[in-house]
Amino acid sequence: MQLWTTGVASARGAARTAQEIEAAGWDGMLVVDSQNLSGDPYVSLALAATVTTRIGLGTGVTNSVTRHAAATATAIASVHRISNGRAVLGIGRGDSALAHLGRAPARLAQFERYLRHLQLYLAGDSVSFDEIDIPPDAAPPLSGLHLHDAPPASRIGWIADGLKTGAKGGTKVAVEVAASGPKVIAMAALHAERVMFTLGADTERLAWGIALAKKTRKDAGLDPDAVAFGAYVNLGCHTDMDAARGLVRGGLTTFARFSVMHGKANGPVSAKDREQLETLVTNYDMKAHTRGDSRQAGTLTDDFVDRFAIVGTPDRCVERLRALKALGLDKVAISGGMRGASVEDAVVSKKLVAEQVLTGMPG
């Protein structure tokens, strides 16, 4: 099972951070795409690619609204090319990136259409102009220009050429969909190479998600085993349990909220956990997104943190990660010390993870 780390997109710090991540033994590095809160992810990933040789590089995650599918495809394919085939495209319906534009996550129909278009572009295929959802009042149809000749459809030629020649970085970029609700899990199972669950580290909830994804593929006449599974997990490693919990509270509020964002808790959930999730979502302050000292972080009980995140000593963290691997996950993207958490505790956690957790996990 691959272990990736997630962080902010920073053009100034991307190269140094990527080198540290590679030296520590991580399998990959994901950066967020939230234009009002951090730098451009593709700039950061491209810079990271130039100073590393082994780690995977990707978005964790982009969304289907702030960039056209063609722009997203060409951006991640550029990172794929410069890194000699190490890029992946993580995508979700959007959270903070859209909240800071005054919008909620993308509608399901828009998200599914975007995934279809994205996969066509990345495979070197064409998208019909009739399906391009640019509003006519923003840019009228090309036919109004009365050109002698024009492209018959939307296609990224250089991606298609690279796939044909098999040049370095010329393989198709894999798409990974962050999913928590049943409808998005089903979409991901049909349109992505990997479903990345945002269901926490609870094995019962993850097993539910895997079963749903496989059933969706089987019902569609597809091989249920031809899609990979991973998860975004909050992890705090420390010999002091309270310190470990403090490292993940801020980030855990974000991922836990995905399971109840629209009012109804997704997946298997006890009455007690449902009440906890509902309390979280009604107290969520987007201005303090991911902060460990936020109003929402204060609503999480220790019991909830212990089950939905991975916290504790190195041995305990390795045990929990091995349980995820046993479920069938081949990738875990780990978030750790977020804003508002103890800097000193984050330093301890980073050292313990590098020296004992990463080395304690079989490949």
C-alpha cells in the first residue's frame, strides 16, 4: 500500500518540501487546489517534479468548476510529462475553492459530465463542441466567425501525440475521485481509475464504500476488480494521545464534514456519530477551515477522533494502516498537523512517521 502525504500548494516551498518528502520515504505528494487559500497546484507540482525522481505527484484535490476540463487535463498532463509519468489527478466536487467564490460543491450532473470530458481529453480523444458548457453570453459559438476551416471538436493534440509515441511521461494520467456519498462513489467507480474515499479511517465505513463501488461496476457490466481503492486519512503520531488528537482535529473536521455536508450522514453511522456529525456541520466556520483551534474542531469528541482518524503511537498507527490495507486499499493519502495545531507536536509526529511508521509498513 502506498502512503502519500498531503499539503498546501506553495510555489516558494514546493521544491524543498518535495525533496524532504522523497528523502523521508513517502510514496507521493498531493497538494490542494484552493485558489483563495494557497498557490497554484500545478506550478507547485511542476517545481517538485524538477527536483525529485521517485515520488508521485498530484492534486489532492482539484474540482470541476474553477477550471475547464481541457485546462485541467493539459495542466496535469504537463506535470506528468515533466515528471516522466509520475502525476495523478485527484478531483472532487469542490469545497473551500468554491466556498470562497460564494458557491456550494458542484452539482452531480455537472461533476459527472466533467469527469467524462476529463477522461476523454486525457486519453487523447475528442469532446463534442455541443457538450462544451461555456455559456453563450460569455463566448458565442465559433460558427459566428464564418471561418474557412475550424476544429471539428475539442481535442488536446499534444496529449494524443504523446500517448501514440510512448514518450517519457506519455502514459495516460490516472484520475482519482474523492468520494464520500453513495452517488459520488458510484460515479467514481464508473469514471475513475481509483476511488479515494473520504470516509475516515473507520473500517466498517470503508468496507461499505468498497462494496458499493464494486456493485456499481458489476451492475454496469464492468469488471468490479478493475478499479483501485484508496482513502484520505488524518493521522497524528505521538506518544501522548492528547497531543496526537490535537494534530488531527482541524483536518478531521473537514473530512468528517464531507459525510454530512448536505444534512444526511453517508454510510454506516451510529446514532451517536450521527449526532456528532450534525453538531459539526452546524458549527462549521469556513473562515477557520482546517484549523485545529476552530469552533468546529472543539465539537469533536475523543472517541470520534480515535475512530475516524489514526492517532497514537507509531505501533498503533501502523496497526490501523495495516487494517486499511487488509480491506483492499492500495493507497492512503495522509493529512497531519494542520493550522492551529501545536508546532512542537507536529515536529515530533513528522519524525515518528518517517522513522517508524513508513518503515513499519510493508509495500
